[in-house]
Amino acid sequence: MRLPARRSLRFALLAAVVGASLAFTPFAARRGPGRLAIARVQYEGGGDWYANPSSLPNLIRAIAERTALPIERAEAKVTFTDSSLFDFPFLHITGHGEMKLSEIEVKRLREYLTRGGFLHVDDNYGLDDSFRREIKRVFPDRPLVDVPHSHPIYHLVYDFENGPPKVHEHDGKPAKGMGIFIGNRLAVYYTYSADLGNGWEDVGTYPDPPLLHEQAIRMGVNLFTYAVTSRVTP
């Protein structure tokens, strides 16, 4: 994997784009001037939504250190019915077990996404069946499709020519990045058979080489950067 050329210039351009988007989006209004934040979603159904406790703090630290994006340094936690849901441009879901949404949560998630929000779901080995069922309720007319490797989410800051990195091996399946598009905007990004969040955790939490941790962090930086810059596109 290679670092993109003229990286500092790219970060400066991204910061300019974010500044422009903040002026027009409802997500910034409640977080204070020019601040961005990541929220972990607490869902019902019995799944461990709280898995990988060090993952988001490490990702947030990397975003703050490697980009010019004005990110909040603390991970937030929300439910789909919280009044603060629309404060966050980036929502993260993970877990090993069942996820179940109420009718109100289905409507709230649909509204969040159609108004410019971004949802990243990371199957932590066990979430796949219930997530596919629930996201079909949110968007029955929008399929979950493979995100082409040419998409900006794989090249915006760091280059991933073959899609998301694979952190853990379970069933011999390749890591996949899937998503739901609203117009040209990728609104939902689903990492399957990748365990990306495990790669964001503290080095040493799992017996993985540091290189995999670095690859996962780089992919996470891409995800957040895309989430906050893609909102300027109608």
C-alpha cells in the first residue's frame, strides 16, 4: 500500500471542502462551530454493540493527527431515537450478535441517511444476517451492493486498490466492502469478513502484525474523510 502523492495538499483541500460543507449541513449546527464527531450506535436485539472498546478512540486519534479535519476527540454513543442523532456525520455499528430495529428506529435511520448522514457497519463475525434484514427494512428499494474498488472511499486519503483490508480470518471468505447509494453518494458502507474494527483496537489486543493495524486505521481515515466531505454533494 502506498501513501498518496502530495498528501499535505490533499489534506488542505479536504479541510476547505469540509469548511464549505459545514456551512450548509444540519449536522454541524448542534456540535459547536466547525466540529465533527463519531458516534457508536447502541442497538437492541442482544448484540454486543459495545465491542472493540479501544477502536473508535484510536481511529479518532489517527484522524486528528493525520488530517486537518476538526474532529471531536471523544467517542459519542447514541441510539437511533436520540435527539442528538443528527449531530453526528458518522455513525458506527459493530457486534457479533443480533441487531433489531423498531419501526421508529427504521424511520429515523432512513431520515438520517437521506439527509446526508453516513453509517459504517462492521460485521464482527455474527452480525451479518440481522444487519442485512434490518437495512432491507430501512431501504427496501435500495440494494446492498459491492462498492467498486475505483470508488473514492478507497483512494481519498490512502489508496486501497483491492478494497478493504482483511484483519481476521474466519471462514476463508475475502474481505468485502458493500454499500447503499443515495444518488451518487455512498450513505451506508458495510465491511464484511474484514473485522476492520478489530484492526482499530490497541496493538497487542489480537495477535495481528502492526501492519494490519496500520492498514485498518488508514481505511478508517478514508471512511471518515469521505463521510464528512461527501455531504456537499446533493
